[in-house]
Amino acid sequence: MNMMESMKLRIRSVEYLTMLKKDHTYAELTQMTGLPATVLNRYIMGKVLPSEERAQELIAIYRKSFSLEHNIKKRITFDPEGYFDNSSILYDTLLLKDIAASVLELFPDTDIVLTSETDGIPIACAIAFTLGVDAIYARKHREVGITNYIEQTYVPSSSGKLMSLYLPQNALGKNQKVLIVDDVLRSGETQKALINLAERSGARVYGLFVIISVGDGGLNGETVHSMVTY
């Protein structure tokens, strides 16, 4: 392992430790890791990094103790009418980073990430950063200053109203492998509109990833993945 890889590993172990601290006391972390609370605090507060060997041990403890799927489900809150709020997932940059790491294993050859405004943007950016590619998003309205758009109309089942997504004409390159990303898949109309935009741009749809899937919206197969399904 070279110096840069080692540094990334050590920083990542501290990020994992910080995520564990959200649900555990220092006393509990001491039981889990065998490390004094003072040492754990110095790691979490960024005063010192663990050695490479200890970083590997901390990551192994995290993987054993932390269920990404369980943590995502725990963050989702439902109101009496059955609607849910997933904003605490989208606000948590470390959690998004961990989700993105799992996407890297699923879609390693992605050329570019595509989503729609607005709730898909945080996870799309986290995934694009992890993959080392750009993230673009289709807008719900035309923007001043951009003259050439590809427009895709669709009808969300939730509203029954005709809506449009707009993608700048040259945002996607021909034959680029596009990973379509969103926070939630319900009826699938928005994701299908993104697929159509990508294909009309001459790009290739490499896969579809969502954090939460409520049904499959008619979208399924080996290239469709979600972290949590209801």
C-alpha cells in the first residue's frame, strides 16, 4: 500500500468511528474496540490518525457492527398517512459517503452520474466523487443562459400533472456510460424520464441506483439496485 492509499485508509477508519459514535457512547466504543476513551476521542476529534494496522482493525469492527441497510431504515420516519421523510439521510455526508462506496463496487466503470433536481443531488454528488466522475442533473425548469435543451415530459402518478425535465443538449457525450441516481423510486416515472434523456443524448444507461425503493416502478433487472426496499 502506497502512502496515499494508506492515508485514505486511516482517514476512512476515523470516519467510520465517527459514524459509530452517533449511536454509541465512548464506553460502548471502548468495549467494541478495546481502546481507551481518550484514544478514541483523539481519533474522532481529528487530533491524531490511527496507524495503518489499527485503521484496518477499526474498519473491520465497523463492518461487523454497522449495518448500512439498518441505519438507513432507522433514519426514515413515517407520518400517520404513510408518507416518509428521508432528509436525515440526505443531510448526513458520512452516511452518503458510505452508500457511495457500495455503489462503487456495483458500477465501477461509470463515466458520468445523472440525476434530477433536487433531492437526488446530494447522493449523486457523493457517488460521483467516489467514482471520480462528474455529476449532472436535469432541471425542472429552463435556465436563462442555456439555449439548447433536451426536454422530456412525463406524468408523475402522485400529481397526475404533465411535467418536464430539461437537460442541456451537450451535457452527456455519445456512448458515455451513465449511472442514473436518485434518492427514492416510487412509481418510476422520474427515473424513466432520466433514462429517456440519457438515451436521446446518445449515451448508454449503465445502471440505476436509488437509496429507497417503494416497489420497482416497472424498473428491475441486474442493473437496477436499491439499498432499502419497501
